[in-house]
Amino acid sequence: MSRRATIATAIRVLRQLRRDRRTVALLAVVPSLLLVLLYFAFDAQRASFNRVAPTLVGLIPFITMFIVTSIAMLRERTSGTLERLMSMPMAKVDLMAGYAIAFGLAAAAEVTIASVVVFGVLGTPVAHSVVALVAVAVVATELGMIAGLFVSAFATTEFQAVQFMPGFVLPQLMICGLFVPRDRMAGWLEGISWAMPLTYVYDALDRLASPAALGGGLVVDLVVILATAAASLVGGAITLRRRTA
């Protein structure tokens, strides 16, 4: 792995991202706008909003970053940029790591903006540390980014890349515990939920937002999240194709 190639890739991606104003707006504005909309939707049920908002600070950016990175990597292949880059002395892992750094910084900014809106402007309470919750939300968003890079290898068009969102992310969102506690689900569905990375993301955020003692469960959640992110990054480097026919 070349540190120089990785940093050069990250700088190039950040410059491209800066010129794409629509994507910047999607990352910076949309999550906060959705959370504000939800705030007023729960106007008569403020306790319900206070329960779900801290977890959505990590879950909504997870979804947006998944979509953005899966399409961005696909464009690299379809435009021939990736093929030209891979003809240079650059390993696949350098490219993936560069993307991870660039979009990781974007993810941190995205979560920070959403957190300022939810915990600062809207005054949503958090039982434990807000800083810790924001840090976990950033890690969760970076997991979404890395997962997007990974699944992009299996798409040949942008339409196919977008299809991974309802096919890969939404089922996890439905059974992670956000809508219905997992212990109230059918037994087989609860079993499946334990194999989904988004379950551990939700659990980690919910533990920090609720008044219950953290215990060792938070450590387990973080270990699973980080291990999944590392495995996805390696898997993305292995499955990365130079171009899409």
C-alpha cells in the first residue's frame, strides 16, 4: 500500500466532490432537513421524536453516503477513469483507501451538521455523551460509505447501483429495532437481524441515547461495526473491476 497514492486519490475525490454542488447539498442539507421535518411531524409526540432522533443522526447519513459512494465508484468505471488510474503504479487498496478517507471526511461533516441541528437547535436530549454519540454516528456513516464502495462492484449502471438501497439497506432498517423492538418480532426475523450490520449501528446509537447503563454491549457493537467496515473495504478492493462493459 502506497501512502502517497492513497493521499493523492483522496485529494482528487475531494476536489471532484467540491465541484458537485448537488451532492454536497445532499450530504450537508438533506439529513438535517429530514430530521427537522420529522420534528414537526412528531409535534404532539415529542417523546417519540426524542427517542428516534438520536439514532437517525447516524442512520440517515448512513443511507445517503451509501447511495453517493456506490454511484461515485460506478462512474469511475463507466467513464474509464478507473482503468486509467489502475494503469499507474497504484494498488486497488490504495484507491479504496483514498475513497474511504475522502468520503470519510464528508461523512464526518454530514453527521456534525445533523448533530448541531438535532442536539443544538432542536434541543434533543441524550442520556449519555453527545460527543460519543456523534463519534459513533460518524463511524456508522463511514460504514455506509464503505458498503457503498463494496456493492458498486456488482452494478453495471447507476440504476442498478440505486437498486441496492431498497434491496440491501431498507430491509436492515426495518428489522434493526428502529420501528419495532427486535424481541417482539418473529423469532426467525430476530435471528436474521443479528446478522445485519445496521442492527449493531442502531444498538450503539440507542445505548448512548437511552438512560440505561452502557455495559459491555456498546463495545461489542463497535467491534462488529469496525470489523464489518474493514471486511467491506478489503472485499471492495478484491472485487474492484477496472471498467464496466
